[in-house]
Amino acid sequence: MGDSEADKLENYLAEKAKQDHEKEQESEPLSAYDACVLKESAQIHELIAEARKGTGY
């Protein structure tokens, strides 16, 4: 299973995004930096999903 690193990364990012989202509920709206990071994270997830489709995973 050569893509376990990608799985770990994806799980880490998903968990981090969930934690950040929970923190957000308690605090002020997203800063521009946080909004950018979340957008980039979403694009990374899309790229991972596309790569998996291309390799048959």
C-alpha cells in the first residue's frame, strides 16, 4: 500500500480542519489567512481525490 502517507496526510488535514472549524464557532470570523489556508486545503483534497481516481484507488 504505497499511498499510506497520502492517507495519513489526508486524515491529518481533515482532523485539523475539523478542529479549526470547532474553534471558529467560539471565536471571530475567519481571518484572510485562515480563509486562504482552508481554500488551499480543499484544493489539495480535490487533487488527492483526482490522483486516486487516476491510479485506480
